[in-house]
Amino acid sequence: MQLTLFTDYALRVLLYVGRQRGRQCTMAEVAAYFRISAEHLRKVIHRMAREGWLETRRGRRGGIVLARDAERVRLGDVVRSMERDLAIVDCDALECVLAPRCSLKAALDRGGRAFIAALNEVTLADLVADRAMRRQFRRIDIRALAAGAD
């Protein structure tokens, strides 16, 4: 199973906004930080706000903040809300002779549920507090500052 780029971007946005500890961020800031398209990110952030992960504020002093505490943002819930389809196989896409009595689909569905359950053991707060993650963010911060000095 591979998550869509849409969900990948959603998780990156949460990491960025989550480490700001309540400071309002702009979409342009996040896009520049991760070097991703602001137009694509706009769609991601809009959906995240609709799903209740972010609050967006419009206008000159607008921006984005977490809509709930980082301790309450479980990764599996985020993935489930951002992915359109979490099925590992699409049994309806083809005519399959096994379909009426197939135990493979049930096993794969169980695996998908286990995947989400494992992700739900991790919160955004866990990721933001992780020492290795904080070091990596500092490296990116330093690189971004150096690039801005040119």
C-alpha cells in the first residue's frame, strides 16, 4: 500500500504547523519550506480544514493553525480522512471467479485495518517531540536561512 501524494502533503503540513506551537503559518511559508506547489497545497489545506485538522483564517492576517491539540491528532485518523480509498485491492474492478467466497479480500481488509490501527498509536505530538525529527527540522531551517541570505 502506498499513500497518495495528497496524504503525504497533508502529513507534512501537520508536522510543520504542529511544531509552530500555536503560531499562525501561511500556506506560502509551508509550500516554500517543503518546496512543493502552493496551488496543490491549497487543495490539501482546504480539505484538511474541512476535515477538522486545521483552522484557516482568511484575509491580510490570515493563515493556518491546528484545529485541535497535537496530542489528539492520530496519524491513522488523518490518513483515513485524506485517502479516498484505503482498500488494498479493488475486487470490483475485475470480474473475479473467487469473489463469491474469497478469503483473500477479508485478509487484506484486516491488514488495512491493522495498518490504520498501528498509525493511530502515533500522534502528531509524538512526531513533533521526536529528537531525530527535531534535528532534521533544524537542518532544514538552517538551509532555508542560508538560502535566504543569498
